[in-house]
Amino acid sequence: MELFWAPRTRSFYALWALEETGLPHEKVLIDIWSGQQDGADYLAINPMGKVPALRDKGVVVTEASAICAYLADKVPDSGLAPAPDVPRRGAYYRWLFFAASCIEAAYFEKLSGLEVDARRAGWGSFDQVFDTLEAELESREWIATERFTMADLMTAGGLKYGMMLGLLEPRPVFEAYVARCTERPAYQRAEEINEAALAEQG
């Protein structure tokens, strides 16, 4: 299994996910600053020229949330995804993909100054996205089930990013939730790998 990635990008989700699973893999660093992602070799893996991408024998998975879903299903006994017949499986899918489809879009709305009609925008609106998340996390320790799952990885990663960049006000419920998720040993290992790669690339 190979992870194609670059530090300080959405690759971190996949890096963290692999650390959670403990699955053996090779990390293939892509130098996005030199344009390596636009070369023919990498475009054959991901025609979008984006990282991360995961290659597992004959299977190629792109998009961070899809990689997380794929990896969780590779280790069904890990609890990183509820079993298909568990009622909270629906909530798990909802929040796993909410990060990419709603949180990121809401940040784009804020950064661009875009005025949107919440009835027409797929993510609703910036306020709607984060008010919905806040309401959910006020009543739950973890976003989807009674334990940490890949949905938490994606959600906490998105919230941490927004608060770090000042796009999202640091609401107490978000700060507490992100702290719970980032205290995990797998997160800490991923951070160390990320920072080491960043230093290596200069």
C-alpha cells in the first residue's frame, strides 16, 4: 500500500488515518511546490493532480474522506467505522463526508466573501454548517458513534484547520472536541511525520 502525499495539505487526513489503522504502507512524498503533481507519472494515479492518493495493489483511492472510508473498512475490528448493520452507520457516513462537502465549502464561502442562498448552496451557509456541528457535539463526545471513528478524524481535522487560520471562532465545544481527537497517539505520530517531511522539503 502506498500513500502519495505532501506535508501541510489535505494529505494529513490520510496520514492520520493510516496511523490509526496501523496498516503497513509506503509514504511517497510528492513535491507540490516543484509541480511534481502535474507530471505524467502522478497524473496517471490522480488525473486531478491532487494529494492525497492511496494505491493498494490494483485499487487507487483519491479524496481524503474516501481514503478514510476505505482504510476503516480494511480493519473492521478497529472500530474506526461502525459495522454495516449498526444503526449509527448512517450517522457515520453523514459526518464522514460532511467535512469535505460542507465544512470546506463553508470556509470557501467565508474566504471569498461569497454571498450564497442557503436554500440553493449544497452546504447551506457558513453559519448553518457550524451551528449544526455545534448542536451535535454539545450532546455527544464523538460525532457518529460512542467511540472515535474516521468521521471524527475528518470533522476534527476540519475544525482544527478553521480555528487555526482564524476562519472559525474557537467555540468551547469545538475546542474540547478537537483536543479529544488530537490527543490520540496516532494523531501525534502523524504530526511528527508531517513536520519531519516539511523540514526535509525545506
